[in-house]
Amino acid sequence: MKIISTPLELKNILRENTKTIGFVPTMGALHEGHISLIKKAREENDLVIVSIFVNPTQFLKGEDLDKYPKKDEADKVICELCGVDILFFPKADDIYGRDEVSIVAPNVRGFVLEGASRPSHFNGVLTVVMKLLNMVSPTKAYFGKKDAQQLNLISLMVKQFFMNVEVVAVDTVREKDGLALSSRNVYLSQEQRKEALKISASLKEASDMISKGILDTKQIKSKMMDILSPLEIFYVEILNRDFEYIYNVEIGNSIILVEVKVGSTRLLDNIWL
Ligand code: PAF
């Protein structure tokens, strides 16, 4: 595995490349969720490139940029073991310059749900993903379904900017007890971790209601909120896969999304129906 830290080195290595490239952009602190993205990329491509870059522009003032978990050495070992060919580890100065041109998330889709409480977050995500995709020029890029709004906006950007890459959505990986894997889970105390299980419990209840034929989104959301109480709820929402509000669950075209605060940690999760 080659470890590369500048865009120029990456460009030189890829200059003559004719092989298919699977790309997994990450912010490091890799866990089984990332590993499942890397494994899929490994199965489907000749070359696998992983980037680790804690992107400052997607953090708002007062968020956890400075204490975002860092596990560089462990991450290198994981990438090596997963058969990654190139690990790209750029610094902020390599990615951002002065007088930045940035991508702006669309008005509605970018500023509801997570975007409502984190305005400008998705501008930062889209900007860095655009930069990374342009640097790597992958055949396919892999993103987790857990960050459903991010995935939706990246897919939209790729389509609207006629970018030559296939976005692949990969299923969420969970602990045995249902907690969705996230680099931020390390912030949780034992007690908070127990509280966090309310998230997957609320999603399971929603899925059970739907299998009993209850499709009314208001009724489902109200039951989910009861289960999540007394956690601080940012949103409980049921949308179609174009991120439009719906009154009734459309089987095969719906996503149920939750974001809550446990202690001072934001946790999100969703199920696709
Ligand atoms: O999902 C993440 O880890 C980040 O938002 C991403 C896509 C790597 C952009 O910084």
C-alpha cells in the first residue's frame, strides 16, 4: 500500500492509469462501517483508494473538529489489511487555498434535517467531495447509507455537474444490539450508549408498524418520538428517496430518518423501506 500526502503525488501516480478505481473518502477513525465500504470497493475495482481527511469546512464553529477522533496508525493497518492500494492523507493546506470557490447545497434539500441545525455543513461536504473526486477520478465512489442526506446530496451533485463517477450506496453496519456504527460513538459513556439504543429501537418500531400495514407517517413519527423521549430530538422524519415529505410510507421508496443528541453527541440513523 502506498501512502500519499499531496494531490501532486496522487496526480503523478494516476497519470497513466487505465485501471478501474474504487474510492472511499473518509475522515478516519475507521470502523466496520468503513471496512464494509472498502471491501465493496475492493470487490468491484482493480485499484482501491481511501482518503483520510478531517474536513474543516463541514464543521460549524463550536463543533468537535479539534477533538474529532484520530487513529492514524490503526487506520493505516486497517487499510493495509483490507487490500487498499493507495491511502491518501492530505493536509488542509493541500486541499484549500485562498479565495475558495465552493459548492452550495440546494436550498431545500441541503437545509432541512441535519442541514437545519448545521447550516453550511453540506456546503463543506459537497465542496470537499467534489475536490476529492476530481483528484482521484474514480470509476466508483462509495458512501454509507447511514449518512442518507449526505449521500442524496452527493448523488445530486454528481448528476447535476455531469461528473463521470458512479456513486455506490452501502448498507449501514450495526453493533449486535442495533447501534449504528459511527466514529462519534467513542464519545458515549456506558450510560449514554444505552440511551442511544433508543434510536434503533424507534426505527424497529416504525418498521414493525409498517409491516402491520400502518403507513400514516404522522402516526409512525409520533410513536417513534415516544420511544426516543427524553432524548433531545433534532428530527424524526419520513421522506421519499428524493427527500420529499410524504403523508404515507411508500414501500420501496421511503427513508425513515432520526437524529438525536445523546449527552453532547449528535447521532443519526435511518432505515430504507
Ligand atoms: O462521511 C464522511 O466521512 C465525510 O462527510 C466525507 C464524505 C468523507 C467528506 O468529508
